[in-house]
Amino acid sequence: MRLGLIFGEVGSGLRRNISMVISVVLVTFISLTFVGAAILLQMQIGQMKGYWYDRAQVAVYLCTDLDTTGNCTQTVATQSQIDLVAAQLDSTALAPHI
């Protein structure tokens, strides 16, 4: 088998189809770039989740008679509403997280 003949035919084939060679190389480069970016994003999301998982806080604000925000219309939270919020916070589903 003559390697010179094989390499010569490969070279002439690539010269004839240079536009197809360029397009295949570009498409491969772009697709691998997207795969790499997706892997990096997935790793970053995992690190952010680990960092913020124990730092998340939720605050519960109830209306008072002095409150002037849009959701409170000068009505005080009733004792039943306060007891309902306290019961939810003391429930078995939320107790391990508080």
C-alpha cells in the first residue's frame, strides 16, 4: 500500500470540498462549546445551591393597626390568624427547618 497515494487523494478530496470541511469543523466547535458551557453551568448551579441552602430565610409579617403598606388596610391580624401561622411553623413538616 502506498501512503503517498492515499495522502494525495485525501488532500485533493479536502481541497475539492473545503466549504464542507469548514462547516463541519465550525458546527462541531459550536456544539462542543454549548456542551462545555452546559456542564460548567450545571457545576456552578450545584455550588450555588450548596452555598445558599443553609442561608435562606423566610420572614412572616402580620398586619398591625399602624401598618400603611398596600396589603394591609389598617386592619390588625386576628388572633386566629396569628395562631394559624404559629401552628404552621410548629408543624412536623417545617419544624426541622426552623
